[in-house]
Amino acid sequence: MNENETLGELRDAHNKFDHSLKDLVAPAIFRICALPRGEFIKLNTERRRTQEKRVDILIRVKAANSSDDYAAHVEIQSEDDSKMLLRMLDYWMMIYEDLEIDVHQYVVYASDRPTQMISELQKKRLNFSFQLIDLKTVDGEPFLASLIPEEVIMAILCKYPEGSNPPEVIVRILKKLEILDLGEPSRLKKHLIHLQIISQLRNLQQETVHQIKSTMPQSFYDIKKDPIYIEVKEEGREVGKEEGREETTRAAIERMLIKNLLSEIGIAEAQDVPLSLVVYIKEELIQSGILKASM
């Protein structure tokens, strides 16, 4: 695998994280960015200039006096970006040009690595800044206590309550989701999938899957019956047939899992297959007794 292919796979992984994060941050924006929970208007995220650009989240926060309205613009980062300051300045100019109201900007940083992003630019004739929110430093307790499922899920990326460890936080998230999504199994499944995806940003995907299996009734969460995993399995089989390497790829994944050579994410990247397919094969190995379940 050459360097360009590796970079491409990493971009695909971050795109997957960013997609889930956008779905979760949008409903949780008021808590994460400490915005007033009043009237607001969701705005089109596409901005038109010489080239079309799309921002992650953009809303118009309404004030009692319309002249005090402002735009809240949020970008979500699952990795560091050395050009973030200039990107945000560019976004500020685009949004202001379109709306002609004040623009409050936030970058929500979700990686577990320390960020090197600079959030302030000071020149002789220009002062510019945005608010950088590193989720690792944000108190997770209000998120765990929230009645909004997306906020509850985001707690896995926040600072854990004093004395709590990751498994305890995951169990609290699952129990809260069961209550909030009571009677809506399809919504609960969607939230569990988002939780599994973003848990990878804290290296907790394996623990999350384990806690889901331990906490949720087997009749509710059986990975072999999950339509998403079935779809991924069939998709992987078709890809394998087309390339004439289905059995070879599966054998390599099984060997890596049994010998614990790489993380599930690492195996998926190495074999160029969806992470969900690796998880599915692992579950089959566990159920057949070949592999022991992680505790």
C-alpha cells in the first residue's frame, strides 16, 4: 500500500467520523457552544462565491431586536488542521457577505490528540478569532443528564465525571438512551450506531460494542440480525467476488483478529474493508468459540 492510498484511507475514516459528528453536534449545538436556547433559524450551509463552499453548521440566532441577530457558525474537526484559522476567516467573510449580520464562530475539536490549531489572528489592521472547543475539556455531566439523545451520546467525547471510568460512562449513556428512545427501536439503533462510530475517536469502540451486548437485551441487539451488518457483509462479499479475493481477505482478517495484530480500525484500513465487516467477522469468531470476547 503506497502513501497516497494510506492517506486516502485516513481521509475516508475521518469523513466517516465527521458525518456522525455533524449528525450529533447539530442538535447539541446549544449546549456545546453555550448558545441561548431561544428562537433560531437553520440556514443553508452552502455559500456561493467563485467556488462553492459548504460549512458544517450555520444558524441565525434570533434576538428580541432583529438588529441584534447573529449567525452561529460551527465547524467540526476530528483531526488537526494547520490552516483552520485562515479557513475560518474565509468562512467569516463569506457568511457576512451573504447575511450582513455579526458572525460568531466555533470549532468543535473531537480528537483525543492535543490540538495545535491557532484560534486568533492579530495584525496591525486586522484582529480575528474564533472559539476553539476541545471536547476533552468540556464537562460531560450536563451531557449525561440531558434529555436530548445526541447530547447524551456526545458525553463519550467529553471530560468524564470525577471518579468515572469509560465503561461506566458508556453504560450511563446506554441506559439513558434506552429511556429517551423508549418505544422507538429504529431511533435507538441509529443512536447506537453513531455511538459506536464516534467511540473510535477515544479508542473505545470495542468496549462500546461489549457494553451494548451486555446492556441491551439479546432480542433487541443481535449483531447477526442487524440489517446494517447484514448489508455490509453482503456488500463485502460482492466486492470480494469482483476482485477474486473474498476468501483471502476474510482469512487475513480472521488471522489478524485471532493473533490480535491490529485494532479493528487498523485491520479495516489494512484490508481496505468497512470497519463494520471486521466487527461482524469478530462476532462470528466469538460465537463459534474461536475467539474470546473482550472483557
